[in-house]
Amino acid sequence: MGNCFGVRIKAESPFHSTPSGGNSKNVSRDRNGYSGSSSRVSAASVPPTPRSEGEILQSTNVKSFTFNELRSATRNFRPDSVLGEGGFGSVFKGWIDEHTFAAVKPGTGIVIAVKRLNHDGLQGHKEWLAEVNYLGQLYHPNLVKLLGYCLEDEHRLLVYEFMSRGSLENHLFRRGVYFQPLSWSIRVKVALGAARGLAFLHSAETKVIYRDFKASNVLLDSNYNAKLSDFGLAKDGPTGDKSHVSTRVMGTYGYAAPEYLATGHLTTKSDVYSFGVVLLELLSGRRAVDKNRPSGEHNLVEWAKPFLMNKRKIFRVLDPRLEGQYSLAGAQKAAALAIQCLWSEPKFRPAMDEVVAALEDIQAAKDTARSSRGQEGARSHNHGHNHGGGGVRAFRRPSFQGAAANGRVAYPRPSGSPLYA
Ligand SMILES: Nc1ncnc2c1ncn2[C@@H]1O[C@H](COP(=O)(O)OP(=O)(O)OP(=O)(O)O)[C@@H](O)[C@H]1O
Ligand SMILES: [Mg+2]
């Protein structure tokens, strides 16, 4: 994460130690059309996951760029084209020709995001390779498209489709003209898109555990379609009759499931827990971990759980900026879903396809549809009045909640904001 709020937990190989493979991870490799976001997801059988670096690079269906090509595409990695910074390195905006992928002048061709590993070391290389391995094979509308990579001398870069609205983290927690508060309907849409991405990863034909689900790894396109990025920590799920994969603990504090932190046993239910944390961030507008809050409120899950367990108190958790945009029923369903994902006991957590179904339900509900006219529509229609018609009442939080908004910490606007225009 590019700020002090997310602490990455260290570290080990994202790959199995034994080259058993055998996992079908197929998916259509229809990557030629950069902008075509096909909803087709193929799941026919494919050869076992490649393991060695040579196999991965040979089998991937993405372009191998030279360092010079990416230097030209990003205008020599100009500081003013930095889109963001993370643990891996900086992400730059660049331009390439749609057909030849050759560098072109800014404003022509297609926009790309170029992530450049900024430190040496085995871990960085392993994460780079894991990204090429997984995103080079997996294709789904809710996974960011990897267009190519560069491996030259000490240089390690990754080239992605440009996600014009940047990360969910920026939208939830940064302030400024480029990051207006997201409406209720957009938050539900984003949660649903991300849930579909995870459900796809967990599906029988893919069987991947993502392991680093958090708001900064959910990227948004111009229509707020959510796509998962960063497969550096992803792992093949357990095979045969095994219930979990044993790993050294990696991920991000605040998002990692308690049993995974305690035992290193990784299951798809660890991702479900992390999804619950992000759902809670979406509902509350609060960070998973925020040391700037009063004591007792630093850890979002610990603070929110008691309120979420009581139907009449869930409004203490909901983001004051959502006031009037949700119905009582919609808010209660979303809160119940968050609680289920966050159960301490993994077996009680729903599977991601059940989460998708629950969110589809919330999205389809009349009350949510009413506020899905876009950001402006949602805001101008919402002042806690009864919308009438269908008898669904937009719910206004009790007025004491307003005070919470005033005490909120203002986060700096990212220097790269205009790049998202
Ligand atoms: N494809 C992309 N299109 C547009 N912006 C991007 C893209 N990929 C990354 N970014 C921006 O760059 C930022 C840094 O991304 P990166 O994945 O390197 O770090 P992070 O997710 O913040 O932290 P971590 O290293 O813990 O994953 C993102 O938060 C986002 O704002
Ligand atoms: Mg990331």
C-alpha cells in the first residue's frame, strides 16, 4: 500500500514448494482487444499451471516489452505521470499504439499503467512472476487486464490496462475534487464487481486464493466497474481432499483473516473475510486500520461488529455521507452480509458466489435502483425524505451521526489526481 495505513505482512514464495501443479486454471485468453470487455469466461480444461520462470513466460499470452519501449511510453517515467505508489514500486501512466503496442505521443493510442519494481530482491521478483503467471492466464471482466511485462537485466515491469478512476482506496479515503464520496448504489456496484472477481477466482475451474484483497487492489474503470489487480500473493487453492494450503503469513494487517494470521492455513474463506473488511470499509467510509481514530476505533472490524449485530445500531457504522441514500432493508441486508463474511469461524462464512447472490439482491431491490441514477442523481435525491411510490423509504441516520463526520480525518489529495481525468 502506498501509505502508512496498510502494513504489509511479510513474506514467502507465492508458489507451491512442490511442482505438483495439476490445477486447471483456464480461462479465455482473448486479450487482443484492449478495450473489449467481454463477459465471456471460458472454463475448459488447460494444461497444468506452469511453474518455472521459463514456462510461465513462454506460456503467457501477453507481450514482452523492452525497457526502452516502456521508457518511451511513459516519457522516461516522468514523475508527473505517477499514478500511485505501492509496496512493489511506482505506477506510471503511458501511451501505446493499440495495434502495434509501440510507444506513442500522450493523448494518442491507448492509455496504459506501467508498474515498475523499484527494489531488488527475491520477493519482488517472485511477486512480479506470480502476477505474470496468474494474470497471464486468467481472464474475467472483474480482473484487471495484464497487457505485457518487461524482464530485462535488473528491470521488472508490468503493463496493465489503464483504470481511469484509480483505486477504490482513493475514492473511499481521499478528499478532493477528483474523489467525491461514492453514492450508495455505486458502492453496491463496486462490491458486486469485486465479489464477482473473487467468486471467479474461487470457482472449481480456477481455484485460486487471492490472499491480498483490500481497497487499494480494487481498481475502477470509468463506469465504476471494479477489477482486481495485484496477484503477487495469489496462490493455487488446495487440491485433492486437502482443506487448506499451508503458507507463511502474508497479506495486509486489518484485512487478513484471524485464523490465517494464527495458523498460516489459507482457504478461500480467508478471502471471504478480507472481502467482509472491504465491504465494511464501503459501508462505513472508514479504513480497516486507522490509528488517527480515537482509541477503541483503530480496528474497524472490532469497533463495528457490536453495532452490526444489533439491527437498530447498524446506522452508527454507516458512512454519514450516505445519509438518505439507502433503505432500511438495504442497509440491514448489507450489514448482515458483512457480519457473515467476518465470522471468526471460517466455515460459517458464505462462499463468494453466495456473497455475489446477496449483493445482486441488494442491487436489484427497488430502493437501491432508485438511487442508481449516477452520483449526482443519488446526491440530489437524498435528503432523508420518503421517496413515495413503491413504499420504500430512504433511511436517514439519526442526527447524532453528523458529529462523526466532522471529526473525520482529512486525507491528502494524491498528487497524481489529474492523471485520472
Ligand atoms: N491499472 C491501473 N490503472 C490506474 N491506476 C493504477 C493501476 N494500477 C495501479 N494504479 C494506481 O497505483 C496505485 C499503486 O498501486 P500498487 O498496486 O502498486 O500499490 P497498492 O495496491 O497501493 O499497495 P500494495 O503494494 O500493498 O498492493 C494504486 O492504488 C492505483 O491508484
Ligand atoms: Mg495493489
